[in-house]
Amino acid sequence: MPVGHVQPAAQLRDLRRRRVLRGDGGRLFRLRQRRPEIPRPVRAPGYPWLPGLYVVLTGLIAVDLLVQEATRTYAMLGLALVLLGVPVYFAWRRLATR
């Protein structure tokens, strides 16, 4: 495989990785909002500012990948792949509750 074909695959991988990492920061806010009573054995440094900054910056990087002409196609493919998982998640969840 020519070397030129490796770069788009790496960009697609990076977009997916950033989406997952941004989701981790967002889940911290969601957990603290929904379950304020649970004990927290580990502190999140700088909460809520540092995790909030992290979520915003990773979102900006993902948007930049979608806006740049050189990475747009592969970023859209990565986004489509992630969005295809949404109906699968809800179907799986529905089956698990039966």
C-alpha cells in the first residue's frame, strides 16, 4: 500500500479518538449532575473548569478536522461510522431490558 494512503486512515482514527475522549469529559459532568450523592474517591483537578476546557478544545479540533478540505472526507466517514453506532446502541439497550 502506498504511503499516501496511510495518512487518511490516521486522520480517521484521530477523529474517532477525539470524539471518544471528548465524551469522557462530558460524562464526568453528567455523572456529577445525575448522582451528586455518590462518594468520589478520586478528585477531578480543576473541576469544572479544566474538564470543561478539555471538552471545548477537543470539540474544536473535531470541527477543524471537518472544516479543513484536506481532512473533510475522512472526518465525515469517521463521523458517519460513529453515528451508525447510535441505532445499534439503542437496539442493544432495548434487548438488554427484556
